[in-house]
Amino acid sequence: MPAKHEVLCINKSDRFDPHERITHIGGSNPDRRRWKITQEAAIQGIEDGKWTFFVTRAGKTAAVIVATTASGNKYLRTVADGVQPDNLLSLPECP
């Protein structure tokens, strides 16, 4: 069974562009130690069944999934829940 982790922050290649590419996601462990991994590592962990990720915003929880662009590039996003912008993209910057 994959380990479940809440994503609390992200890093993007252009922080001020709401649609720019995520480079890292981060959160904290039950012992409150912070973690941060690359988007590529998160995608690999999801695809390997090692991890699942989720975001909680406005009292709602949304799963983080792997999506693919029309050109075949993989990226992370949340399952569509009607909240705009995407819950993942609206998270604060990771330290």
C-alpha cells in the first residue's frame, strides 16, 4: 500500500505565473520534519505505487495525479474539483 502524503508547498520555475511548471513539492512528516522532492521523483513514486499525494484547500481534499500534456510531458496536478486555480498551483512556496 502506498504511503500517503499531504503536499503543503510547491516550487515553480516562475513563481508569479499561475500556469508555470512545478519543479518541487513539499510537506511535513508526522514527526514534523519537512520534506521536499522533485516533480520527477513524485511522478516516479506515484507510478511505482510507492506514494500517493493530496492537497487540502478550503476544507476539501483533492488527490494529486500524474497528467500528460499533448506533447507527452508528464506533470502533477490535482483531480478536477471545480476550484480554480488548481489546488496544487495555489500552494505557497517551499523553503
